[in-house]
Amino acid sequence: MEERPTLLIVDDEKPTREGLRAALEDRYEVFIAEDAATAWELLERERFDVLLTDFRMPKEDGMRLIARAKSLSHPPVCILMTAYGSEELAVEAMKRGADDYIPKGRMQIDELEIRIAKALRQHRLEDENRQLQAQLDERFGIEEIVGNSPAMQEVFDIVRQVAPTPATVLIQGESGTGKEMFAKAIHRLSPRAKRPMVTVHCAALPATLLEAELFGHEKGAFTGATERRIGRFEQANGGTLFLDEIGEIDASTQVKLLRVLGERTFERLGSNKTISVDVRVIAATNRNLAELVRQGKFREDLFFRLRVVEIWLPPLREREGDIPLLATHFLKEISKQYGKRIEGFTPEAMEAMLRYPWPANVRELRNAVEGAVALCRGDRITLRDLPASVRSPQSRPVVTAGEPAGTAAGHGPADGASSGVPAGPPAPPSAWEPAPTTLSLKETERQQIIRALRETGGNRTLAARKLGISRRTLHRKLHQYQLEDFAPRRGRSAADAGG
């Protein structure tokens, strides 16, 4: 059942406020106050949809009360009633923030109900328009995410399937792979798109503040709590709450978050009133949550609550076919911002970008393109315009730890993972040992692949895991280095690997 709007009636005459309560309580959850001071205490403690107040009251009039109510972070619809009606008073009431003005002498209950409902609809429409305008300033649609590789197409397909549902989503991937962008895409494609998407960067807040940020607090709940604060769950009511870097939350907050995910209820700090919310939760992390569960640092029950639908975002090195698309996309966007006309990249520059492993993923690629645009003197990005690390990546490994072996983007653990807590993306030891400086970068990579195959007896799944790459990438490398038929012979040492 849809929750009824909350209405606060303020009038110093008891027959008037009790009569209004009796007339309106069928459609609203009604609260009453006999003066502005009592009303303000309620407004600080509760969130009201409508404030209906008399003008003439002892000590503080309704006009001033409305002005104070409109200063709240979530102000109610404010309607002023008065027996001393005049056009000047109505104009002044609107200036102070009143949404409507009703003369008491001519007020009929039916008309009052219509005026309240109309003002409430208008208020909600304006609120939604503000939220939508804010969303238009960002990229939410999946069409804005660049990627034609099979791995990314699979992720797109999962996003399209899960977005219309209320399912909780856990997005996992390395830093810079675009987890927040995909969270926004899920929200934008969902039935909640017209409601807010609220983001909490869990790693940016200390444990002592994160709980108050999520659930809100009452005035005086702790030192420094000088006023009541609405938490992010309440702000996201009806919409989506995105919890970035969920692996960083402390044990106490994990317990409270588990309850909210299960019951959709919580209490603000310093309050015993239970609040119900309708919020879709999307969480993201660049950490291995399954490993944190095994280490006792993350609750297993919370892990499974979050992982209703799991999305793995592949690192950029696992979809090198997308590098030219992304680089060109960023080039067009940044060139326009910088007021430059740059048509593209030289072959040498593009070859360097394809060769580089991009450990910080798409974010690093964008930064590299932006720096190149800033330095470019002609109409094409050249090799010398790129960062030194991209021009000469010999000092860096060609392949680094990434997608779990045997795992496609958008899927869970590697083949063979047991039930229970999944293996998740492995955190393999460094697969690349120091190589002789006389070998080329490609030859170094080739020998490391041969070494891994020998050490695993030719088991390609284990070899891929040892190297920190996916089976798909390993197969491509085997084809590239003509090692598809390679079978290690027993008794040979790694130093014998020559062809």
C-alpha cells in the first residue's frame, strides 16, 4: 500500500485544528501543533510533506514559521491560512515561500483538499524536474559507454536485463573500469529513473561518520550533531543508492546495512523510530570480497545479500580492441573542450597505446589522451605527445593481474569453483619474473607464457591463472606467438625455452 503523505496542522485554536484533523486524516497522516514553537520541534524531528499553518498565533506568526520550514533540507509544501485576508498578505506569503494562501472565512473542506493535493503534486513535479535536470548533466544511458568487444557486449546485455528489476547488484572490477558509470546506466534504464540516484563513496568517510551519513541522525545524537540530518537511504527513497567501495565499510556498519537490505527499515542515530524506505541498492568494489569473507573482514551473509546479480567489468588490457574506439571518443570530446581541431592518431601513437597494459584502465587512457591533446601541435596525436610510460612501456609488465581465469565479463567465479563463497577474481602473485635485458618485450612475454605452461604441465586454465590473465587472452597470445601446439616435455628446465 502506498504510504500516505504527512501533514502538520498548526493553529492556536483547538476547535479549528481538531476539526481539520478529523476532516483530513482519511487521506493524510496528520500531526497537530498549537503554536509555532511546537511545530518547529516537529519539523526538526520529522519529515513532513505538507505544512498547513494559521497566520496569527502567539509569539511567532505562520509567515515566519513558513520561512523557517523552507530552510530545511527537504522543505514541505507550505499553505498559509488566515481570517485576515488581503491581497498584500497573500503576496507577502508567497514571497516568504508559501505555496498557497487560503482565507479562513471562505474555506470549504472540499476546496482545501483540492488545494493541498494540487500544491503537493506541483511540489513533487518541481522536485522531479530538478533531479532530472541534474541527471542530464551526467552520462547515464548505456549508449554513452564505449565498447564493442565481446566482453563488453556481454556486460551490456546483463545491464539491460537487470535494470528493469529491483534486484540488488554488485559490480566488481579494477579501479578505472567504469563501475560508477555502469551503476548510473542501470539506474537510468530502470523504472526508478525519475527518482534520485544517491552515491556514497564509502572509502572517503571514516567509520564514525559513515553510519550517520547512511542512516542520518537526530540533533544531539553525538558531539557535533547540531541539527537533524536526513541520511542517504532516506534521500534515495524511491530511487537508487550506489555504495561505491563497499569493501571498505567497518563491521558495525555491515550489520546495519545487512538489516536494511533484508527489511528495508532502519533508525536514525539517536532515534528509536523505525523508518521504512523503498531503495534499490547497487554496490561496487575493486577488492576481492570473497577473499575478504574468507579472511573474516567482510560478513558472508552481507556478501550474499549484495551479490544477487554480479557484474564483472573486464580490465582494459582484456579488451584491447576497444582501445582505438575509446581513444577516438575521448579525442573528440577533449579536443572540443580545448578548442583544438585534431583529426586522430598517427599509426605509431596508436600502436603504442595498443601495446601499453593500462594498469589504471579507462581512466588512465582518458588522462593520457587529454595530456596528448594539450601537447599536440598539429592535427594528429603523435608518439611524442603521449606520456613517457605509454611511449616506452618496457619497464612495465605487458600482462598484469586481472579478470579471473575462465571467467567471462559479467559472470562469477572461475570454472570449478566450489559452492558457497565463490573464488572471485584471484589475486595471483606477480607472474612476471625479471627477464634478461637483452630480450625484446615480446620475447619476454613469450617465454613467460612457456614457463607458465611448463610449470602447470600444459594446463591452460592454471597457466592463465598463474599469469593473471583470462583463458581467452591466453589463447590469443598462444596464437600470436605460434604456441598453440606447444606441449611441455618433462625434465626440461625453464632456461631451455627457446622456441
